[in-house]
Amino acid sequence: MGTFIAIVLAAVLTNNFITVRTYGICPFLGVSKKTNSAVGMGVAVTIVMAIATAVTYPLYEYVMVPLGIEFLEIIFFIFIIAALVQMIEKVIEKLSPPLYSAMGIYLPLITTNCAVLGVCELVIGDMSSIIGQTAAAAMNTGWAVLYAVFAGLGFTLVMIIMSGLRERIGNYGEMPKAIKGFPIAMITASIICMAFNVFSYIQL
């Protein structure tokens, strides 16, 4: 139970991929203007994170390491992520054309989203500084996928918070020209990151 709690807290709060690690900033700023788009992007990233980790972790542990080719991990991981994104892109295009249009170029960019590659790399490395030594020692494919799922949910949570704030800001009328558009988005993102910094005091 302690391992489960450590993984969930680390993935969602204390080591959130956007607010702490600053992974996936491109879709965070580009697809957070509307809540629907933010939720869609968050769900897509979460699915890709979970499936990619479920494939790459055992591939690394049981194939690449015994063969001594672990130095090729990034190349293998990128190919796997690219294939998954292509599959999910086709599914979204068929099931939800409006969401597909809203995501635009950011959906294919999940292929190069450092949050997806980052979670695949993190779970095969030393996780003791992230989830604690006890939880890190118990790391296996199941725990790795669990961490990926909650990392994606943490990503989605911050996307929803950001989109909600941007929508509310947009309802207050015209912004001063000096902070309109991207500047106010960066200010909002900074405030969210400072708020999440409180969770860094949780000892795992």
C-alpha cells in the first residue's frame, strides 16, 4: 500500500510532469485555451504514456539489458511511441472529428512530447529520489505502468486547471495589450507552478 501511495503522490503532485519537471510544455500552452481540448489532449497523452510504458519497460528489462543493447533505448522508445500516436490519432479522427480538429498539429506532436518519452526513461532509471527507496526497490512492469497512468492523470489535471483559468480570464473582457495572449498564459502557468510547489514538502 505504501508503494501505491508513493507512486500516486509522486506522479500527480510532488513530481508533476508539467509543474515540476516542465515536460510537455508545448501542448500545455498550445491546447489549453479550451477545456474540451485540454481534456482530450490529457487523455490521449495518458493513454500513450500507459501503453508506451507497458511495452518499453519489459522490452528494456528482459530484452535490451540481457542483450547489452540498452544504449539504443531512446531510438527504440521513440519508434514505439510514434507507432502508438499514429494509432491513437486514427482512432480520434474516426470517433471524434471535432476533437481531432481542435488538437490540430499538437496531436502528432505527442510523438516528440518529452512527457511521454520522459516517463519511459524515468521508470527504467533510479526512481529512489522520486518515489522513495522502498517503492523504487519494488519497481516492476505493473508499478511502472501505474506510475505512467498517474503521471498522465497529473498532466491532465494541470491541463484542466490551466484551461479553466484561461477561459475565466477570457471572460473578463479585454486584457491590457502588454499582457494579452501568450504573456498572460505564461503568468497563469507560473502561478499554477508556484501553487504546486507546496506539494514538494511531502516526504515520500
